[in-house]
Amino acid sequence: MTRVLVVDDEPQIVRALVINLKARKYEVDSAPDGATALRLAADRHPDVVVLDLGLPDMDGVEVIKGLRGWTRVPILVLSARQTSDEKVEALDAGADDYVTKPFGMDELLARLRAAVRRNEPVGVPEGGAALVEAEAFTVDLAAKKVHRDGRDVRLTPTEWHLLEVLVRNAGRLVGQKQLLQEVWGPSYGTETNYLRVYMAQLRRKLERDPSHPRHFVTEPGMGYRFER
């Protein structure tokens, strides 16, 4: 059963989320502040975190950074902050998706399901190579791991899913809309800032020279291409 950690200091929102999630057979823990959230995450190991950024004891971005120090659990931000800069800051810190308040429960639940799916193990298609070797790193599609310089590279679930789509289409242009819909879901198609943020993160983690990418190539106005 999927376990959800809800982090929000507004009791009515927590109550609504708990009722709706339990009705759909999720297990739910809740935390009213960042410190409690980090403790519960360590103790209960949720499968997905729904996180408000405006917490009483610390900013939600700090909670994201705290979680990303040790786990790749999907993080779905739920916040009244609506500016592009604030969304990008949360995504850059390691969040996987961003929903603004007020929100529709059906949309939130759909995005939560998508976040959980992205974190599930994906089998390698018959005839496909499980191990993809690039000049600077190696991608193990079966184990969902990336190795560089003899060490595992820690990726968030969204970073991994983006990498996986590109690697499975090695040498081919993958359009912006296709990437958004495959990684974030069918309701996405124009949020190209998401792609810029996550491609920059992949380049920082995997390219020898992120400012002059060798493997993750941008085709301006069209999409991205993975080259070995």
C-alpha cells in the first residue's frame, strides 16, 4: 500500500487530503511543520511527500533539501506561492512537481499518482540494452542506477525518468511536449521551464563540462537529444 506524508499547517487542508487519500486506500501520515516532517520521513519512509512551502518553523525548500540529502522519494509541492521564480526554486531544490493553492482534488491526486508511477521500477523492453555506456557515465536501466567515476550518482525520481526517456531514444530528437507528457503527465505540454531546470541538473551531475554539454544536447525551440 502506498504511504503518503502530508506536510501542511492548515488543518482543513490536511483533513481534506487525509479523507480523500484514505478513501483511495493510501496510508497517510501528516506533519504540521518541517521538523516533524523530516522526522516522520526518516521513521515511516513514505512513498510520496505532499509538501506546503509555508511552514511555521522553516521554509519548505529547506525541507526538500533535507529530504534530498538521503532519499529520492517523490516530492509534490502544494503551495500558495505562484511566481515562476518560487516554483523554479522548489524544483531546483529537488521537488518533482508543483501544485498551486487553491487546487482541485482530482488534479492533485492525478499528479500524486504520476509521481508514484515515475518512482516505480521499470523493466527493460525485450531486446533493449539494460546497460547504456556513455563517455562520462553508465546508465543501468534495469537497476535504475547511474555510475560515474566508479560511484553511484544520486538522482531524483524526476531526473531519473527524464534521463530514462532520453537514453531510450539515444541519438534521436525528443520534442519538448513529448518529454513533458512522458515525464510529468498528459496534462503538461507547455511548462518548458521544468525541462530547463531538470536538464541543467542532469548536466551538473553527469556532464564533464556542464556549460558545454556533450551528452545532453539542446535543439533550440524543439527539444533535447542524448548522445553517447
